[in-house]
Amino acid sequence: MAVKEAYLTIDDAPGKDFRNKVAFLAQHDIPAIFFCVGENILQHEEEVIAAIRRGFVIGNHSWTHPHFSDLPVAEGQQEIRRTDEAIETVYRKSGIARPAKVFRFPFFDDGGAANAAEYEARSEQPSGENPVCPREDRRAALQSFLGELGYRQPDFRGINLQWASGQKLLDGYDVRCTFDQLEYWLNQPGAPGGLNQPAAILARIEADDPENGKALNRLDTRDIILIHDHDPEASVALFYQIIRRYLEKGIRFITPF
């Protein structure tokens, strides 16, 4: 019997509830990549080391979570390098070999826009459109830097989505996603489509619109799922609701390594 398979990625870690999230995922045999903010690693170093020892992969999510389109190339490189060094440190202290170097840009802003405002405006384009990059020089420089540091695209096999191919989603050294849970809109004024409410966020899991990033009902493609490790109490509670809903749906989580 066919089952839905997906790769779980979790951004903005480690938060205050990180230890509990790690334990919960381990209890349910769910592998995940935690894309960690460098300055947060310093505050939760022991918890990150414990996560590594439980088999979770720690990815680079920059040092301070900026829009890279607002940064000169050198500052963007420093954001990447400092976090890379922090991750090297926790892996060394864990006694576990670092299995891969993986990076995700905050907001998926790869530095190709003129600035953050321009990036946010063009990010609203329909799936499948390739936006013009007024700062292709910066985008290319950051990609080159990631490559020089040894960052690579994980082996995300089985992504069979036309829009993902059109956007060359798996062609760069940075990690994207095919399904964004959008739970960061919880309790936010002005959230689109009522996504400031848990019910609307959870409803995305059952939505059937594969070419617009909602393909969890399709068994003929895997998905790269994005959720977040955020601190507000309501966000923490929603994280567990979301994971349980994935499990109830029969999603089997796999690793690209």
C-alpha cells in the first residue's frame, strides 16, 4: 500500500521548547533537519548536542536571521561562517561526525533582490515563476561561498512537482521547501486567508492544490515540509498538533542522508 513520504525541516531552532520537541520527534521515530540560528545555538548548546546524539541533523540558518537582500556580500558571508563554526563546535563536543553541511536562507531570501522590501513583494508571485534577480551578483556570490564551505543540496529524491522543477528548487546549495505550514502567522494581525487561527493553519495539511505548494494528499511525490521552532506558548502547542496531524494522515518521514 502506497504511503505519503516527506522530509521534515524545522527552522529557527533552538527555541525554549527545543528539548521537548526533540524528545517528541525521537519518540515517534521522526527524523528531522533543524535549521538553527547561530546566536540561539550559543544559548542552548547542551540541548543541541543532545539532539545530535539522538540522530537529528543540525543545519545552518544564519547567525541573526536577517534578510540577505539587505546585507553586503561580506556581511552575508559572515552570517553563514559564524554559524558554520558554531555547528562545527557542537558536533565536535557531541562526539558525532557531522553528516552533511546544509543551509537555509531566512525567509528563503537568497540575496538576489534589491532589498528586503523588494524580496517580500516578489515572493508573492505565483508558484513556478522565476523572478528577475536585480542583485544576481550577490546571489551568485553567496551560492559560491556556500559551495566553498562544503554546503550541498541534500538528496531529496522523489520530488515530482512541476512548479518545483520550474523554480529549479533543488539546484542551489541552499535548502528550500515544497510545503510551508505557514504556522508563523499564528495570532498575527493581517495574516492571509485567516492563517492567524490554528484551524486555518491545520487545514493546509488537507488542502489539495499541488502546483501551489499543497501536495500532502499526493502519494506520487514526496514533500519537503517546513515548520518552525517558535517560543510563544500557543506556537509550541500548535507544533505538536501539527506533527500529530501529519502522523494521523499517515505521512512517513524519511531522511535525505
